[in-house]
Amino acid sequence: MSLEDLTEEIEESYTDFDDDLAVSLDRETRNELAVLETALEPAETDELVRRAIHMLFQTTVETGKLDFHLRSGFDVTYDEYLSGMTFDEMTGADQYPSMDDERRYQF
């Protein structure tokens, strides 16, 4: 897969989300959400869910897990996705023709 494939999949996922995203909660998650809502007193419960997504995203980026999964699935990193070009494209490494090992040392 490539940077273009990643961008396409992200755009598809983004359009699949409605303004209201229905999420089912298990008992443990419901309990934790109730405790957080009681303690933090947000204006809406949705605010806690938004914060949780931001925290998960930030943690995943900082620990390198996002890059690991993007590299495994799409052969790009998050920085490459943000810049819109791969490292090879940034450095010009993809501009050189590939070396032919059989003829490499022939003059």
C-alpha cells in the first residue's frame, strides 16, 4: 500500500462518520464514563469522549505505535502522511534509476 492508499482510506472513514456517532458501551466502560462525568463535570458527556479520542491519538503518536501500524499497513509514517510525500520523495532518492547488479561494475 502507499501514501495515496492511506489518504483514500482516511477520507473514506471520515465521510463514514456522521455528526452523531453511536457507540455501544460495555459495563466497565459505562462505569468509568460515569465516574469521569461525575468528577470532571463536563457540559456534555460527548466532551469526555472527544477528550478520550484526543488522548488516545496523542499517546499513540508519541509512543510510535501509529507509525508502526502505518508503516506495517501502508509503508508510510504519520509525518509522511502529514507532508503528503514519502521520505524518498522528500530526499530525492526515488529520482535515481535502480542499480542493475549484473552490470554494476562493467564499463
